[in-house]
Amino acid sequence: MTGKLIWNDIRQNKLLSFVTLVFMTITAMLLALTVLLSVNLLGAIDDLMAKAQTPDFLQMHAGEIDREEISQFAGKHDEIKEWQVCRFLNLENSSVSLGGKSLADSTQDNGLCVQGDQFDYLLDMENKRPEVAKGEVYVPAGYRALYDLSVGDFLQIGSCKLKIAGFIRDSQMNSMMASSKRFLVNEADYERIKEQGEEEYLIEFLLQEEADTGVFGTAYAEAGLPANGPTVTKPLIRMMNALSDGMMILVIFLVSIVVLLISLLCIRFVLALRMEKDMREVGMLKALGIGKKEIRQIYFSKYVLLAACGALVGLVFAYLIQGPLVKQMQELYGVAKSGWQTGIFSVLAVMLTEGIILFSIRKGLKRTEKLSVLEALFLEPREEKKKEYLQYLLIGFVTAACVFLMLVPENLYSTLSSPDFVTYMGIGNGEIRIDVRQTEDIARTTMEVAENLINDERVEKFTVLQTKNYSSFLADGTKCNLMVEEGDHTVFPVSYVNGTAPEKENEIALSTLNAKELGVSVGDSLILQTGNGTTTYAVCGIYSDITNGGKTAKADIVNAQDDTTVMWSILYVSLKSPVSRQEWLSEYSSKGIKAVDIADYVAQTYGQTLQQIKLAKGVAAGAAVVIIFVVIMLFMRLIVEKKRYSISLQKALGFTSGSIRKSYMIKGLLPAAVGIVTGLLLCSVLGEGLCGMFLQTLGADGFRFVVEWEKILLLIPALALLTVVLAVRLGISEIKKVKAFECCMRKE
Amino acid sequence: MAELLRVENLCKDQILNNVSFTIEKGEMVAVMGPSGSGKSTLLYNVAGMDQPSGGSVFLNGEEITKLSEDEKAFFRLHKMGFVFQQMNMMGNLNILDNILLPAVQANRGGKELGKRSRKENRSSKTQLRENAAKLMQKLSISDLAGRSITRVSGGQLQRACICRSMINHPEILFADEPTGALNKSAAAEVMEEFIKLNREGTTILLVTHDSKVASRCSRILYLLDGNICGELKLPKAEGSMEKQREETVNKWLMEMGW
């Protein structure tokens, strides 16, 4: 009997049941998708890192190293399981071509390496350690799509040609956000090409499971071991790996939460409408002696059935949609081993979603339990006006929420792809960036480049920033390394969360992560140990930075007499307006100066992430459009159904279908328009905060959206409005079918 | 005859004031009175659908006013039948399924109590259908079994309601203005069904405005301002005496100030 009741109820209320099912499906699909992608990504990264045996702590170093010194240090530290020194042959990008395409424009530090002896393995696409034959090379997996490569193509370094034998996953440097890329070659080839690049070292440590990388880092710094380069830890590598695709998952998660809220609200509203209609039936069932439990079961079973269908369909859709979304993840990190876990977690996510919805429905149905037979039988329906008002309010709310859904990922995308975003990454907003690294004498080369720029009339302004490694002290007095970028930071300033750029001597600005670690804020003092003793500096500003692991510092000049080696130099340049940037860049490249367009730098560093966010914003926009359409069409249909009597009366009095439809069109469009405006406001107030919270974890504080106004004010509202118009038109199409005589046959 | 229903000093807020009466097995009693006199309230309180503010109701010696909500529901399902003025049928079910609904529910309860086997359940389902078919035949609506409730006349629907109220063989049938929403001929048809059921032994308590309907009963209680202020006993209903009974009732009602 219950089965018949459910089936007949669904048949008689096709639209309402369908809408409920759509909500349940979309919500389940999005949450399942979030889980599938997360489990896939994290599982694949963990698998890859486990197979590759990623080091727990690694110190990059340019310059000579003393292995004996490191060996002694390792002997004293029980927490070190294994250690090794990997060589990395940094190549001059302009002398490298990949599949016939030059790497001159690449913002990455491309170099050769051989397979690690004991750990930190580079793995092939089957996550196995490849045997590299002489004359062959394995290329970073991320480059396959970027340079349209296939096995058999060639990597050319100067006059030396290596055949691409396959692609490798590098657990450390897979992400485009990692600034270096390793090509795997045979030992003999490495030695042969050695002269064409600058050799750098990766001093790597594999620690015992319980060891703290932070404590170990401090011990390493205190031991005065080679540290001419950034320090990277396993958690940072993991985060970097997860970040590029994690952004997409975050966007989808955000969308699913908003959709869940909309679903709950709409389903509860539809339920309230239905129950008002069904209340007399409930009363009758109670009068017949049917128990509370059974009555609830009759009404609840339908939703359980719909939820089960929604969960199933949502799960199937999630599996179908994840295909294209995990493509890049699988390319970079491989397929997650734990297939059954993915299944279980996605089913659990779907069950949780439907559980929340069903719980809300059950709470809604509780009302029927509290009513006595007589109340249910003779309950006066709530005031019609109030219900109608609520419906219009919901139209506005849903439109606002959906516009918010479309705008936040759009703004996140435009922000991350904007050249101004670099100022949140600790990079000045110049047009061109020149890196001086891996040369014999960095300071001298920097001076030469600077002289070139001084004599170049096309240059509007430039600044030289040199990074040196000093020691500082943590709050507890332990020593730590601090990479300080020296130079005039006011020419191309970064975005400061607090305070200003260092302008005077003895002023220092710190990245948020460093400020946190050192336990200082603006106005506090900080002691730096230079070659000539210790000096106290005043912290003048705190800025967000996601380069070099987010731990950097900026000072005007630390100590003019100090002879600490320059680790690398960066020169930011902007050109006078009519000068062609491309021509200028190629001219400087031909002089052997590594100059890149900052827009290209951003595009290359965040290309992967942007690609993924683009996909996610597509999913978000799609879901938003479907929801706007379904909800508004449904609500307009409900309104027309309720107003059937008065529409019929209007027709009887001589109103045309067209004029009645026009008035309902306005009634539907008005709250939607208000919703669109509210969505815009919500996005700027809430959206920025939400994305900021996430980016803060990466060190990008004080985040502000970079808004593409034409899209925000025209394209998205236009898309939303068009959907609303179509939905309202379809929703009120029934008006045509209402006959003038109907009002004489029945009462309202 | 044995007493079936006893109402003692029943009170409900300001509507009913110490109402007391008894109904014996096989009786057909009408409650009449002007609008707002408390007729329907009396019926709903006696049937356990509402909780009186004072007094007691006994059905077959068991005090139903002291029962919990669930126990009252059990009582209504197994021992009482109810016919509404507005019929109140499930829109999602056809006529037959609407009639079967309380039977299926009662059967489910039996399943829980007796833990019958699946086979027995199946046979009892067939039995239920047979019972429903017999009832429908008796009330001449056999051909409406598969119809939707929106595709039958008011009279037919009310007869279906009577079938539903009788499906669990109740000890007493309550009816609230059962002919109130029907036209004259349909009302007469429905009333005939009540009389038939009463003749077969069903005890009936009905509320009506219609003196013609009341004249077919064995007794009439007159309710005014929440008090029973008059009672009229009528001889057993015989077709030939219909007119005479009606006149008697009308005369009595006039005396009562109707």
C-alpha cells in the first residue's frame, strides 16, 4: 500500500517530485565529486610520494659542498634515516629546445639530474623507476601537454640531442608552482653535458617518522651547513602538489555547500506547501486510527525513495564528470591506488548529503505529529499573501545564491590570472623580471645587467633586489636562516598586509609566515647576524608571499660592508609605453639575460591551477544556471496554479492572456533582479573573505579580488537574467491554458 | 440490549457541559441541534479524536478517555468506524485502495502482534480484498473499485467512505453530517445504506441537521448550548411509516425550539 501511495503521489505531483529529485541529485553529485577528486588527488600524491620516497627535508645549495661535513652532521643526528646529495645541472633556457620548441620563454629553472641513489626517485607514468639508456631523456610529465610532446621527440641542449624515452613524475617538482623542473638522464650524458650548465646541489634527508622537520631545520641551520638556496620540507612539497588541483576542489566544495543550502531551503518550502495541501489527509488518517509512525512513514517514504534515486544518479554523474577533471591530476600524480576507498568515501558523502536533506524533511514532517486529528482536519491554510510573498522571497534568495556561485570562482580566476596578483606572492608589480642565478659571480653579473638597463633609454624604471642568507633568532633564542632580499623595494612594491616597505637603513619587512615563525609584528625589533656581527632591525612591514616556501624578508641594505654571498638577484623592469615588450625581451635574451614577462611568469606558474579553476567555474556556472532555471520555473508554476481562479476571473472580465502573463513576468523578474544585485554584493563582501581565508594558508594575506568588471557587471548578470526570463516564461506558460469559465465552476 | 457506549459528564471547554448518555448495541442514534450547539465536538470527543476537558467515555466498558494517543488510534482503527461530511479520501489512491487502507494498517498491526508467516500474510491480503469486494457489492459500488476518487459522484464517494469505515468490522460507526455534502437523491441513497448496516447489527451514532435523516434513527438526542436537553425514541424504522416518523420528529423538534 505504501508503495502504491508513493508511486501515485509521484505520478500526480510529477513536477514537485522531479524538482526535489533534481536538488537531491545535484547536491549529491557535487559533494560526491568533491570527495572523489580529493581522495583521488590526495591518494595519488601520497602514493607517488611514498613510491618516490620524497625527502622530508631538503636544502638547495648553489656553490661548493663538503660531503664530509654533512656526513658528520648526519652521524650526530639519530632522526636521520638516510641522506644524499643530488646534483642538479641548471641549464640556460635559451639553449634548450623541447620537441623543436625553445624553452627561452620558460620561467622555470630547467635542469638535468640522474636517478637518486637511495630515495627521491623520479618515476615514469607507471610510477616505476625507469632505466635511462644513453642518449635518452625522461621529461617532466607537466611538459607533455604544455609542449605537445610524445615519445620519440627530442630534447636539444646546445648541440647535444637526447631522445625522449618517456615522461616522469617528480614528487618534488611536479607542480608548476615549484620553480624548477628536473629532466632525468643517464649518468654518462649528465657528465657529457655538465659543461653546458651550472651545477647545484639538493642536500636531502629522509627522517624517522616521529621527527619534526621544523626542529631538524633549526639544527641544520645551527650546524652552519651549506644553505645557499631555499629550504623545502615534505609538508610544503605536499601542499604545493595539492594546491594546483586543490583550488578546483575547493571551488567545487564551496559550490556544493551553497547548493546544499539552497536545496534544503527549497525542499523544505516545497514540503511545507505540500503538507498544507495534505494536512486534511493526515487528519483523516489519524481519524481512521493510523498511528503517528505509520503516517510519517507514508509521507517520508517518498522522500527516502527520491533521496535514494538522487544519491544513485548523483553518484553516477559524479563518476562521469570526474573523468575530465582528474585527467591532469592523473597525468601528474598517477591513479590513486585506493580504489575501494574512493568508492566508500563517495558513497558516504552522498549518504551524508541525502541524510542531511532527509533529516530536514523529517523535521518538517514532525509538524504533522504534533497536530491533533481535529487541527489537521480543520486547519485553516496559512495566509495566502504570506505564502506568495515567501515564494517571491525565495526566488530572490536562490538567484542571489546562484549569482554568488557564478561570481566567486569567476573572480578567483580573474584574480589569479591578473598581473596584479603577483603582488600577493611577494613579487613586485613590474612588467619584466630578470633572474640572475647560477653564475660564477652573481653580484658582478647583476651589476652588468644593471649597467645595461641604465644605458637603455627604453627602460622607464628598474630595481635590483639581491637575496642573501643571514641568521636570525627565533623567540626561544634558537638560530634560524633568513633569506633577505636587499634593494629598493619602493620602486615595484608588493602588497603589504601591515606597515610599509623598508625605506630606511635598519628596517626590515617580513613575509607573514616568517613573521609568525619569528613571533614578531610591525614595530618589533629583529636581530640579524651578518658577517660583521649582529645588528638590530625594526620590522616595518609584513607582506604576503608564496614564493620560496613563503619564508622571505625584504630590507633596503642590510650591511653595506657585508660580504655575504649573493644567492640570486632579481631585477624588476618596466618599459616606456611605446616600446614593444616582446622585441625588448628577445633582444635581452640574445645577450644571455634571463628576462621574462611577468604576465607569462604568472601564466606559467599558475597555468595548471588556472586551468583547473576554469573547469571548476564551469561546473559552478552550470549548476547555478540549472538551479536558477528549475527553482524559478517551479515557483512560477506553483504561483500560477494557486492563482488559477483569479487568472480565470481576470480572463472572464476581459483581460488577455498576454497582459496577465506580462504582470506575472514582472512579478517573477523583479525579485530575481534584486537577487542578482544582492548576489553581486554578497560576492564582494563574503566571497573575497572566503577565498582570502584559503589563500591565507598559503601565505597570501590581505587578499583582494581583481575584478573583471565587464564580466561581473554584464556577462554573468546577463546569463542569470536570461535564465530567469526563460524560466519565468516557461513557468507562466500555463496561464494560456486557463479558461475564463473556470472561475464559475470552482471557488478559490 | 447490552450497553455499548456510555458517556458520563463529558465536558469540553465551554462547548460541552456535563453531557451524559448511553447507546446500546444495535442502536442508531442521531444527535441534532442548532449550529454551534456542540454536536460535532461531542462526536469527536466520544470517538477519541479530541481530548475532553472532563468526564469519561466508555466503549464496551473500557474507558477510552484515559487512553494514550496511540491507544486511542488503535481503538479507532479496530473498534470504530468514521464517516465524514467531506469524505476525506486519499487523493493518491483509487476507491478500492482507499477502502483497504485501514484494513491493511490493522493487518500490519496483527502481523506485529502475531508474527504471522509471509504465506499467511498473503492469504490475509486476499481475504481483505474479498472483504472489501463484499462491502462494495453491498453498497453497490463494485464497478468503481479502480476509479480515482475525483471521477465518482458525491454519493458514490460517500458510499465508498462507508465501506472504508466498515472494513475493520467496527463495534460502532460514527458519522458527522454524512449527507451534508450530498444532493437529495444521493443523501437518500446513503441513508439507506446506514439503515441497512444498522439492520445488520451495526451500532451508529450520527450528527445531522436533516430531520429526514434523523427520523430514520431509533433515537434522537437534542443538544443545545452543550447540554442534552431532549431525547426522542422512535419505533423501529419501517418503510411505510416513513412519513409519519418524519412528522413526529419535526413536531418534536419544534417543541425543542428548532
